[in-house]
Amino acid sequence: MVTSISGLSSTIMQALQEDDRTRGAIIDVTASGGVVTLSGDVASETIRMAAEEIARQQPGVVQVINELRVR
């Protein structure tokens, strides 16, 4: 289980880059107390939803706030 805030953000960023659906997307990830915020612009609703799904699956995530915008 991830214990540090920066560790949780790093884990999610790595997972986003490893997934074919979100690889290459520029997504900002912040985490505080298990609450993760995703922000930035993505190319489609599919990428937006995939990023949220990937973040939710990571150990230590309690809530995901998806502020990604489809451009």
C-alpha cells in the first residue's frame, strides 16, 4: 500500500502512462489523504473516464475528483 502523498501521485501517474488508453495524455495528479485530483486537457471522453478508472484502482485511493476537460 502506498503511504506517502507524493508516492500515491507517482503511482497513479505511472499507471496512467502504462495503460494504452491514457498513455501520452498529459494529466496532472495531486493526492492528499487518499483524495486524488486529476486535472488537465484530454482528447476524448474515453480518455477522461479511463484515467478516473485507473486512479480509482490504485491502493490508498479513497476518492477521485475528475477535473479533466475534453478539448
